[in-house]
Amino acid sequence: MQTSPMTKLPSEHDEMIEEALGVILEASESGTTGRPEIEALLTSRLNSNVLKELGERGMVDLKGESVSLTVDGEARAKSLMRRSRLAERLLKDVLNVPDEFIEPAACQWEHILSKEVADSICTLLGHPKQSPRHQPIPPGECCRTSLTQVAPVVQPLSKIAPGQSARISYLLMKQHPELDRLLSMGLVPGTTVEVLQHYPTFVVQVNESQIAFDEAIAEGVFVHPRP
Amino acid sequence: MTSASPNLIEGTPPGQTRDLRTLAIVGHPNVGKSVIFHALTGKYVNVSNFPGTTVDLSMGRGKFGNAEWSVCDTPGVISLRARTDDERVARDFLLETEPDVILQVADAKNLSKAIHLTLELSEFNKPMVLALNMADEAQDRGITIDFQRLSALLGIPVIETVAINGEGIPALKEALSAARLLKVGPRYDRQLVESLEKIETSFSADRTGHRAVAISLFNNDRTVWNQAASRATAGRLGQLEADVAEAQKRFSRPAELMMFEGKQHVVQEIVGEVLAVKKPGGRGWLGKLGLWSMRPFPGYLIAALALYSMYQFVGVFGAGFLVGVMENDVFGRFINPAVTKAVNFAVPFPIVRDAIVGEYGVMTMALTYAFALILPIVTTFFLFFSFLEDSGYLPRLAVMMDRFFRLMGLNGRAVLPMVLGLGCDTMATVTTRIMDTKKEKIILSLLLTLAVPCSAQLGAILGMAAGLSWRVWFIWIGVLSGTMMLVGWAAAKVIPGSRSPFLVELPPLRLPKFGNIAKKVKMRLKWYTKEVIPLFVLATFVLFILDKIHLLSRITTLASPFVVGFLGLPALATESFLIGFFRRDYGAAGFFQMAQAGLLDPRQVAVSMVVITLFMPCVAHLLITIKERGFRVAMLISAFVFGFALLVGGSLNWILQRTSFL
């Protein structure tokens, strides 16, 4: 990434601009919009305060006390966030890369993945909604049209036929408390479950426990089917 | 929290104060906490094979390892990030009383889960002992655990037990005096630890377990604020709130997940070192039966078979045969004539004689009902229910019934209170706590009050309809199940709140041990008789007084347009309704006698069966409902049920009079 011979690859400065947009978007997700806070964040994360430049390039609105992304800036930030988080999912679920290597790798990938490649990864993974670290993945074109030509590698547990086993890759629960319950009951990412039945409720075997739940929960447990 | 440690210590004689140590038993549901509590204290609490049946704290005393202990059995918890009422009860007990020692009881078959909870318990910062129970079942499944290594890794005594047979109990008693602080704890993200430590700076230094409070606060659990406030040093509450809010804002990932990960790595390291599993060779026949019982075929068949067996055992054997023997032979031929003779001989005042052996006599009416009619039925029901409970079948029935309960805004977990309600609605109302949301608890309380007949009453109803056409049964079952579904469905629409998803852990099917069943039945019967007999006597005495001051006949006349006109029943039925206010089974018994005496035609039998079934269960039930649901909700439920029961009865009467179905 240091010196790139390919013209299409972004320059280091462009990467930093993208990063900065990502930082502002993430900060606004957790409710931080004040200008001094944002400036401090940018300085600590990127060793440089590019806020002014972002304003000049029309990507952030610097009028007033707070910092907000313009339509253009937000689109670019979301696109970056999507690529980065999809990369994390791919590294984690398909390539089984150990946790500590995921983030650095994703941080580099995010800049070089094209929109089309991102959509292919997204489809391959079954249009995931959260990164492995449970941050939302902004939906892309492919999610809206629900492309399924590429068979998804990761599926909800509800799609696994009775008698089949699958490895849990992540849990997506609308309410977090149920997530906590499942984890405590042994439905932990990385463990193998055997689906025993679908009807009248789902029943799965996890190690020595049998656990029964309804579709609402089965649709929130994403697994990697095993032959 | 009842008579827990501080008060208890003050209440003991001075010489013993230093020796009384407090012990809290904590663990997942269904791992044998109550059995171990019994082994330590000699006190028996209800044990069952359904998650969530110990809903309160049980207190007892025991002497072991040269010390006297006050032992508390807490409700089963899946996690101490308390989400349900029982989990809160357990957590608050640990935080409030700060017991000297925590004994964690865990299932040896599920070591990872056990260690997860151990790590959560480490945050209460108390000396601990870990009992890995059901070691025999683990062995059968090819699971070997290196206990010494595990004990060394955790830094606390780890004891292998098969509590139900008493194996390992002496070693456990000894180990409790050697309890130690855990050597390991969760390894949270560094930034999370910083935030937690910041929160903890607001707590006073003379208490322990701050980490557990801080985590619940971070986890946005509002129910822990009381605890937090009681620990905060003066004037720090505002700072505390600010720290918690800041911590919550700092991380964009779900709190539960961050905490889970902090434990998961440690758990994997420990379990990896001490656990060896030989792959088992398929499931035994009980395992297979367990799976079959949850499939549409033959699951529904098995459920129907269970229901039919219950009818045979409770209905035919208990309510038919045993009641016959008790009522006609034991009481009719021996006890009542003998008591009557004795009273007539010994008591000179006719009014007192009447009060004891007259038409509304304590002996001839109340005690005859209680012992001859109700006791055999309740006993057979509890025998059957305890068998089902211990076998582990009920959670599987929950799987089969989940879709049905969903129509009523509930989920399959409601099956336990519903089936228990067939025995006693009052007991069942206590167990409504196993539901997660307030809405579900209210719906369940309403349905228990309205449409679930208790066993005492079922007995009388079985008797009333005996010998009548199947059509009477058809009407009763039809109206009752229709009412239940309609009211449940409407309540689900009207009552605000949400339904929680169905999620239950299935314990293995086991062959129940007779000794355990007998103990359970004994305990339930004790509870039941304590509650029932005073009420029977009271209700009868009120009737007696009303009769003597001629108020009874006046009430009967007053109510007769309604009872006779609207419900189409004989005027005498008013009496049964009156006593039905105390206990509806007693009211049902009244109708039973009227039917026996030939005072009711089939239409009247059907109407009275329906009305008395829908009626409010009893005074005790009302009190428990107030306690569990609050006064306002309990009153709303009662008013609705009372009006609705009469309305349904009146409509049924109107329809039956105009058709020739009966």
C-alpha cells in the first residue's frame, strides 16, 4: 500500500480523507457531533486534523457548533464503512482469520474494494447486517434487490434442515437480552449445533444440552452449514 | 429479603454470633441446588425438573465443619446479568446480604456453562466452592473432568457430587470451611475495565461486589440502581450517573457481547485443560423418547396419552373410586355417625350441635368436603403432576404447546403454570414469574383465574357430569376452551406490552425416583391443607350464621331472579355460589351434591359446571394474585372474571333453552 504502481488505487492522502469521514460517521452514530470533540478524535486517530479540508471539499458542514456530514460526505463514509465491515465478516466467517488480525486487514481492504466486489462479498455472505463486532453494515444495492445468485455461505439457523449440523458464526438479536441468554445457554459463536427439528418449535443439540426456541430466535442465529 | 444475615445474626445468642456463617447456594436452573440445600440443612424445598421452579429464597440452618451456617437457596439463574424476576432475586440477595461463602452448584455435563457463571460470581468477590453435580450422568456420557487441575486453576475447592444419592456431600461440607476467593476472573477489554473502575470509584469501600453492580449498571439494568444508590458514598450519585452514561456511550458494541467475550476466552482456556470427552455411542432409549415427544408425530399422541392417563388416574381412580370409599364408607358410615353421636351426647346446646354436625356443620359439611371429596383428588393429582415434573416431560410439552399459547400472546413456557393450575391455581399463580414480560404475566394470571379449573373442582365436576350424556362434556370443554382462547386472544390485543420469544432449555428425560415424588407430594399436600381447611371451616361457619339469622333465605330470595331467571338454576344454587366466593371448588362440591340429590336437570348441570369453573378460584388465590400482580390488576381481573362467568352462564342457558341439544 505504500507506493502503488496502479493508477486506480487511492493515494495515501485520499485514504486519510476516507478514514476521516469514517471517524466522523462513527462518532455521530454514538452521538458525538461537537466540533472540539471531533477534532480531538481526528487528531488522535489520524495524527492530523483534516476537518478544514473536508469542509472545503464539501463533505462536511462546518457551520455552527457541531460537525455534520453533507449528503456527499455521508455517502462516501457509509460506503467506506460498508466495505470495511464486510471485509471483517469475510475474514471472520469464511477465512477464519484470528480476531487480532481482522481489524488491521480490514482497514487496508476497505480502501481497495470496489463497490462491485463489495456487493459480491455481501451476497456471498447472505447480506449480513452486522459486522463481527456487532456494528451495523450499511446496506448496498445488492441488499435492496436481494441478489442470491451466489449461494450464501452464512445462513440463518432456520434454513438448516433437521439432522444437519452447523457452526454458529454470529448471533443477531433485535433485543440484546436474548443474545445474552443464548450465549449463557451455550449457543456461542464457534460451537457446532445439530438441528433436531423445526416444528412445532426449533430444537437444537449443543454439546450436552438441548435447547428449544421459536423462529424469531432461529432467524437471528447465523451459521455456517457443514456437510 | 426476609430474615437474611444481618438481622439473623443479631437474633442469635451472644456466644454463637461469631460462629454463624452465611452461605448462598447459586447455580443454573435444574442443577440440583435444592437437593444440596436439603442435604446441608435437612429442610426440603420443592425440587423439580422444570427450569425456574424455585421462585423464592429458601432459608435453613446447618452445622458442618465446626461452624453453624445459615444457608440460603436462591432461584436458578442463567446469568447474573439479571433479566428475570428470579435472577434479580438471586443477584439482589448476593449484593444485599454479602454472604460469607458462595456455593456454586453446577451440572458436570456442562462445564463451559458452569465456568461462565463462576466468572460472573467472581465479581461478587466472595470465597467460593464449586460443586459439580450429576457427575454420574457426566460419566455416562463419556465426560471426564480433572478435578484437581480445575481446583488449582480456579483457586477454590471443586467437589464432585451426585447429590440425589448423597455422594460427595460429606466432602462438600468439609470444603465449605475451606472456601477461597477465585484466582481467575473475566478478562474484559482494557477500555471497558477503565470505565468500570471509574464507575466503582463512587462506591463506598466497606462493601464488596462493586464490580457486579458496575457491570449491571453498564448493562443498562435499571433494577440495580437501588443497590448502586445504597453503595454510593454521600453526594456521589450524580457523578455515578454521569460515569455510567459516559461508559455506555463509549462503546458501540452490545454490552452483553463485550462481557461475554471477556469470559469466553478464560472459559475456553480452563475447559480445554481439564475436560476430556469420549464421543458417546448414540442416545439411550430415554434420549430417543425425549426427541419423539417433541415431534408432531408421535409427540401429540404422547401428549394425548399423558392427558388420558391423568384422567384415568385423577378422574377415575381418585375422584371416582377413592372419593367413593372416603365419602360413603369412611365418612358416611363411620366417622360422621360416630361424631354426630358423640356431639349429641356431649354437647347440651342445640346451636353448638348444629354448628358442628348440623346441615352447615363444620364436621358434616366442611371437614367431610375437605377430607372425603377434595383430599383424594388433590393427592392423586399431585402424584401425577410430580411424576411428570420429575421426568422432565413438561418442558417438552412446552415445545408442543408453544404455537397454541402464541395465539394468546404467551409462549410455550406458560405450560407449567397452566398444568400446575389444574392442580391448584393459587400455586400456579406463584409460578407465573417464569414468564419474561409483564404483559405475559398478566395474561397468564387472567387465564388461570378464569379458565383453568383446579383439581378439587375438577373432581366435583367429574362427579356432576357422571352418568350424563357426552353432550354435557362437549359443552363444558367447548365453552371453556373457546373462552380461554377468545379471552387470551383479546387480552393479547388489548394489554399493552410485548410477547417474548420462546426459549427453553430441555433437561434430559429421567425416570423419576419414588422417594422424591413422595416428598414433593407430601410438601404440596401440607401447603394445600394448611390453606384449604381453615377456609372451608370459615366458609361453612359464615353459611351457618347466615342460616341461623335467616339471612341465607333472604339472600337466596334476593338473588333468585338472577339465579333462577338468568341462569335458569334452582334457587338453592345461590348457596353454592355464596360458598364459591370462598373457594369455587367448595361451590362446585355444593352443585355436586345438588346433582346427586337429583335437583338439577342436564341443562342446569351444564350451566352450573360452566359458571362455577369460570368463577374466581378462591380467597387465597385472590390474595396471591394481589401479591404477584398488584392490587389494581388483581381487582380488574376479578371484576372481569366475575362478570364474564355469569354472562357466559346466562348466554349458555339462553341458548340451551332454545335448542334441543340437551
